[in-house]
Amino acid sequence: MLKIRFFLLGAFLFASVSSFAQLQGVFGLKVGASSSKTAQEGVTPYISRYKTAFHLGGIYRLRYHRFVAQPEFLLSVKGGTFKRLGTNPQTIRNNYNYLSLPLLLGWVPTEGLVLQAGPEFSYALDTPNGPGKKQDTGIAIGAHYDFLDMADQFSLHLRYIYGLNNVSSNPIVEYYNRTFQVSVVYNFYKKGKKK
């Protein structure tokens, strides 16, 4: 009976270690360009336009077979441009500087490509023409592509973030963040251990 228990315990430990050994983690540094706007709902004389900004930060990618978990920590600039047309035209540029935490889950349909989706939690820093409310939650969807050969430590990210929270302090108009991101990631890993 004791031998059976030891055998079961050994089998469990072996399975646990084998599963852990198949987990592959990679740190990376990320930088890229963003195209963002502040979508409006309500009564307003302004038209929302996209503006170009940047984002940067770090990521950690953990893979198990064809599944990937990827938390990130980013400084990202969102917002957009409001334009009022007519006899008194006016342009207002919004600078929404956020500390953002995307938590993405991914699936690998073929080696080198990961399809991703998940929530992004953001907190606004104090800036001129910043959002009226500090916290924002969005849904991020996108893809991660690993380059090959001479550029094999680099990856490309394409992503769209759909903001869910009204970040306006104006009671008659609501603001929502809408952001496209294109990023380059430098991955830290040893040769032969790339995902």
C-alpha cells in the first residue's frame, strides 16, 4: 500500500514537473505608434478626429503548447482631436496619458503568429486637457508576429483597444477611447528557446 502511494506521488510530481518544463516565458521591451480618437455620444458641436501618439513599456509572454498569456505594463498616450467647423472653427487636442495594464490571452494557429484578446485596465496621469475621469477599462484584440532569421529577437504587435468607460466629466456628452496600436517588441531570450 505504501509503495502504491509513493508511486502515485512520484507520477504526480513527474507530471507537474513535465508540465512546468513546457511553460516558456519571455520578457520583452515594447515601443510603437498609436492612432487614437475620443468617440463622443451626446450633444456636442465638435467632430472627433484621430491623432498620432506613442506607447512604450514591457511585456511578459508565457506560453504553454498553443496557448499564451501576456501581461503588459505600458505608458500610452490616447485621446484625440476635437474639431468644430463653421464660422468659428476651433481645434482642441486631448492628451490622455495613461499607465495601462493589458492582460491578454492568445492562441497560436501557426508558429510565429499569436491571435490575442483580453481586457486593458488604465489609469490616467495628470495632464492638460486630460480625461475627466481617471480610470478606463477597454477590450483589446490583435495579433503578435515573431520575425525570423536575422531579426528573430523582434516581434510585431497590431492591436485595437475599444474603451468601455465614459471618461468625460461633461454631463451632456460622453467620451470613449478608441485606439489602434502598432508596436515593435525586443524579446530577451536565449538562442534556441524562442517561441
